[in-house]
Amino acid sequence: MEVPYIVKEREDTGLINSKLGIWVFLASEIMLFGGLFSAYIFLRLAAAPGEFAHWSAELSVPLATVNTLVLISSSVSMVMAWASLKLNDFPKYRMYMGITLLCALIFLVIKYFEYTGKFHHDIYPSSSTFMAIYFTLTGLHGIHIIGGMIVMLYFWLPVGSKMWDSQPEHFANRVEALGLYWHFVDLVWIFLFPVLYLL
Amino acid sequence: MSSDHDISSIQDHIRVYLIVFGALAVLTIVTVIASYLEISTSEGIFLALIIASMKASLVAAYFMHLISERNTIIWILLLTVVFFFVMLFLPLISYTDQVHI
Amino acid sequence: MSSKSHNHDYHDEGFIRKYIFSVDHKVIGLQYGITSLLFLLFGFSLMAIMRWQLAYPGTPIPILGFLFGESGTLAPEQYNSLGAMHGTIMVFLGVVPLAVGAFGNYIVPLQIGAIDMAFPKLNAASYWSYFVGGVIMISSFFMPEGAARSGWTSYPPLSVFENGQTFWLISMIFLITSSLLGSMNFIVTIVQLRAPGLTWMRLPLFVWSQFVTSFLLVLAFPPLEAAAILQLMDRVAGTSFFLPSGLVLSGEIVDVAGSGSPLLWQHLFWFLAHPEVYVLILPAMGIVAEILTNNTRKPLWGFKSIVYSMVFLGFCSFIVWAHHMFLTGMGQAMSAFFQTTTMIISIPSIVILTSYFLSLWGGSIRFNTPMLFALAFLPMFGIGGLTGLPLGLAAADIYLHDTYYVIGHFHYVVAPGTIFALFAGIYYWFPKITGKKMNEMLGKLHFWPSLIFMNGIFMPMFIQGLAGVSRRLADGGESYAHASGVLQWNEFMTTSAFLLGISQIPFIINLIMSIFSGEKAGRNPWDSTTVEWAAPSPPLAHVNFDSEITVHHSAYEYSVPDSKKDFIPQTEN
């Protein structure tokens, strides 16, 4: 006996369990990053005028712009991966999921250079409240990227993707849930980018 | 599964995904250019957040399929957004409303 | 598919998979239950030690005195540590895991006619995350630095520099994760897995209370997680999120960047902690509803208004938090706003309590042990709720904030409030869980002294608070002249506390004894209407029920005119 509505939608709600589950989880994530954004606002108000703008100028806008485009691309490739499954094209799915993983890796590599660049210039979270919230926000975001990558890897490699052979619909639903999570991670960056780098 | 996802509708969706991708790339460039405009800080914040919200809405509506999503999900998200704004603005207002000795 | 009595997939489970890492909601519920009861006992002991000190300052603590150093008495930092850990353990390791993790997990799937929660493996992960968080929290006592000592509220700057706080923060991250995963599971389960015919307005109030509670947990906990990360960074990465400029510690200026804000912590903390108190009370209200209607043999009065009140209560709980911050220099506009929302939130609470009282009118009341605890909940929660009103009014709160009045208020709601409801739930659902009944004599021996001594501990706190005695004073107010008239209550309260502890012995004996030699219970010993009583006692592993569940009736059809029995089970055709 299995819990129902894993693959078939429940009639009155029109939902499968994982769809509702991932959205509720994303709601909690909105509040998590919201807490940090609230901290940003509060700290900016509490800082001396112009202090945040001064420290923000230390950040590299070109690198972050590239990263923004990289993450948007990964979002597209992720949704294309899911669409490929729905079109029964498993090789295309693997290609797109692979591209998503690659983009995520590129994002992290660029972030790595950003961080080490800061450390090289003796700029740490402890240097100012701006840098503190910058490292914390992007750090937590980065941890979410890594988490997403681990799940993507699991669904890309045979260990996870073999479910496609026995339960294709269930597998597609799982990839859809992962996709929703990944788009959320992209969404957070869409706000992080202007707030931290441009304002 | 549901009729939402038969082959031709998926292919239509793919067209939409690519259009949205283009829009997002353009809006990203716009965001960066806007940051170099000679406007006041509060105008800058307002503009940046408007553009970011547009990008976010595109991702949410089309990549995350919210535009055709069930009511249950929409209501949960609306509730969350309400509390999100409460959490963002009430402390801010408390701070500005503070008693200064 | 064959009838549900065959658990094909689970026949070959080894001991570990069956009892340790089980994904069956009933096993997980019991794991939460046993763990949380042990933590409650531990948290109680911490308080007992503190109360000894308050009643007999300077006298070495009996038996355990050697743990606290040469003198056998508590140094102020040790007192603070016990205080902070008592609060933390009772709220986060005791009451919520019992109310939500144990009762919620065990009973909700049964009451909605489901075979398990929507995500059984995630459910197991939630328990083990709680367990790890609990181990980390308790292990902090054994660290060289000692356990946290900055209050359960962990206000910076103190919490950034004080001992023991790092473990507290790391533990909280595990506990919050557990809560988030769990509440997500509850929401999906209740929305998706209701049996055919179980519409929203046919749901028992216990399920409604767990549903609203889960939304509170899912949306309110993440900001505290964010704040905990920030405080951890302040402690280990040298940031100054919560540290203002020019901070002086032990006569020296602290070497940090500064321009942080202690108020930021307070806002983020109380954004969770206020909804948290409704997390503490809502499941209790749900349990009391079940037991009241069952033992008055009448439908609950105002079912719909109770549902709407619970939902409204949940919503309002997000917009009242700064009534904990009236003394932080908030301006008039914000103080007026939060005072208003706080007054408004008392309305749904009053609607619910009044409905419960009205439900008693004309009932055929059975005074069994669960009913006694449920009945006692009503006036006790009434006192707790009413004493909250002066605290919610900014002007009165200026005097009462951080006094013993506050401690009296919140303990009335949680201790003879929620905990009594949880006791009621244990006595009520024990027959379903074990197939045996608990002993009524021992139950009454547990109830009456507990009721008396709960009041003995907490009523005098209002007297001390109104006299101006502050909370968190290691000497109980001895060094303050304004406290001299009310200090004699300390001994009275301490004696009540010890006697309350002893009153739990009949309960512990009853629990253990009844598992082995309790009277056999049968499927529905209380003649209850709700769906969990349609399962065998105990319910079948993994599938719960031995027949298809379809719901045909609303939740509380007791004493329906022209019906054969005085109750119609929800599942009856």
C-alpha cells in the first residue's frame, strides 16, 4: 500500500503531493531569505549615510552580471530538461540537465573568485555590516546552489535517473519539483543582484 | 497525466520559455544600465526593485508555471507574500518611528 | 487490490528499520512522545533546582549540589543558565514536539483516514533532526563553557559574548529544520490525504488546529533561522549584525565593525516567538475540543466559529509580535499598532474558550480522567489569557514587563493550560495506541494534586510581579527593598513545585503499568465519533485500518435525535 497522489492528481485539489510539498517548502524559503533581506534593510538604516554604498562599490558588477545571466540560462535549461521528459526524450533531458549542472558550477566558480578576491584585499564579513550581510546572503544562496546541484547530480546519474525506466511519470514529477526549487534559487539571485551590487 | 501536458502544448510552452529567456536577458542588461543613471538613491531603489520584480514575475509565471497553477498554491503564496511584507516593513517602520532622546 | 490487512512490503523489516528508523507515522509519533516526555522531565528538574535557590538562598542544593561547585549553591551565571535552558528545553524540546510531533504525527493521519503522512521518509528525517538538535542542546551542559545563559530569548549583545550560546544556536538550526520539514508534511497530508467524504467542515477540530499550527511553523520559523545564522556569524566570524558601535565590554571597547542593531535580533526573534506561543496553545485547544464533545455526548457548540477563530488567530499571530518590545523605545504609532492588533487577537481566543464553556451546558458529562484535565484547561487558560491583557496594553506593560507577572501569565497558559491538555490527550488516546486502558484511580491521583499545585506555583507570581519583582533574578528579589513584602511567597511556590513533581509519580506508574497489565480497551472504548476509533487498537502497522474508510458524517454527531446509539461514527453508513 502506497501513499496516494504521488503520480495521479487528487480530484478536488488538482494537485500531486510533491507539487504542494515543494511550494510549501518554497514558502518557508521566501520567509528565510526575507528575514535576511529584512536584516539588510534594518542594517542599512542603522549604518551611517553612504556607508553601504561605499562598501558596495567594492563588489564587481561585471562578474555578478555574468553570474546573473549564467543562472538565468540554468533556469531555462532546467525547464527544458523537464519539458524533454514530458516529450519522452530522455537523451535531451540528460543534455539539458547536464547544461544546468554546468551553469551551476560556473556560478559557483565565479563566486569563488569573488570571495577569494575579497579575502585577498583583506575584506571579510567582519569588515563592515554591509560585507557581513553580503557574505551571509550570498553564502546562504550559495549553499542552496550546492544543495540543488547535489540533487541534480542524483537525478542526472543512473542512480537516480534509472527511475525513468520503471516509473517515468513519477520521475518527471520529481524533476519538476527540483525545477521549482531551482527556479526559486534563481529568483532569490534576481533580487540579490541589484540589492547588493547596484544600490 | 493531465491534459495540460500533451505534446503540442509542451512545444508551445517551449516557445514561451525561450521568449522569457530573451526577456530576462534584456531586463538584466537594463538593470545594470539603470544603475548608472543619475537619480536619487530612493528612486534608484524603486527602479531596481521594479525591474527585479518584473524578472521575478516572468520566472514565477512561466518557468514555475504559476500562471496556470491551482488555487491552493496561489493562496498559500499570497499568504506568504503578505507576511513577507509584514516582516520587511514593520521593523523598518518601528525603527523610523523610534523615540529619540 | 486486496484488503489492507496485508503489509506485503514490510514483512521483512529488521529491528532497526522497524523500530529505530521506521517511516510509520505511529512509530515516529511514539518516538517524539517518549523523547519529549523525557525532555519535559529534565526541564522540570532544572526549574526545581532554581526554585530551591529562590526559596532557600545560600542553602546548598540537596543531592545535586555537588554539580554546581564547592558551595553547592548556584552562582548567578549558573542560575541564568538553568533559566535559559529551562525555557528553551520546555518550549522547543518538550511541549511543541509532544503537541505537534507526537500527537500530530500519531493522530492526524488516523483522524483523516489515511495510511500514513504524505512523506513518510521526510517524517523520519524530521524526528531524527529533532533528536540530534536535542542531543546538541543537552550536551552543551557538559561543555567546558557550560550551557547557554542569555535567556531563551538570547538577546544580543549579551548572547554574542556569553558562554554556551554557540551550541544553542547550532541546536536551534537542527530543531528549526525538523519543524519546517514536519509542518510541510502536515500541510500536504491534511490537504491531500483526507478520506473520501471528509470535507473541510467535517474535519475534527484537532486536525484543524494542527493545520493552522503547521502554517505558523512553516512561515514563522525561517526568520528565526536567519537570525540564528546572523548571531552565529557574530559569535564566530566577528561580524556585528547585532552589535552597535562603541560597545564596551568589561571596561574595554569591543573591537568590531559596529553599526549593527540589537533590535534587529528582537524583531526577527519575536516574529517567530509570538506565533510560537500559538503553536503551543492551538493543538491543546484541538485536544480539549475532542475530549469535551466526547464526554458531554453533545456536538461542540459553535463548530464553524471555532474553525474560523482558529484560522483568524493564526493569521493575527503574525502581526502582534512587538508587544514583547514595548520597552525598546518604539514610537507611539507602532506601539498603538501592536497594542491594537494584540487586543484584536484576544477575540478569537475568547470565542474559542466561550464556545467550549457553552458546550458544557445541557451535556451528559462523564468525569473520567481525560475530561477532568480538559475541564481544568478551561479556567486555567482563562486565567492565563486574561492576565495577558494588561501585558498587551502598552501603558500597563511599562510596569509589568520583565516582572514575575509575565512569568505567571505565560506559565498559566502553557502549564495548567497546554500541558494539562496534553495529559488529557495521553489518557484519551492511550487505549487506541496500546489497546489497553489507563487506570482511573491513578489518573485522579495525578489530576487533583497537579491542579492544586500548579496554582500554588503560579498564582503568587502575579502578586510578586505586581509588587515589581523582576524576572531572572538569581536571588529571587532579596536584594531589592520593593520585593521585601512578597518574598515569603518564594517558599510557598517552591514547596508547590516539589509537590507538583511528586504528583507526577502516579502518572508515570500508570503509564508503564497500563502498557503491561492495563484492562483491554477494544476499538472504541470512549464511544467516540472520529475516524481514528474505526482502526483496531493499536492500529495496524503501516496501513492503520482493516477496512476501506469513507466518511459520511460531520465530526461530532453525538445524541442525534432518533438515532439508535447516542453517537454516530463519522464512518458509519
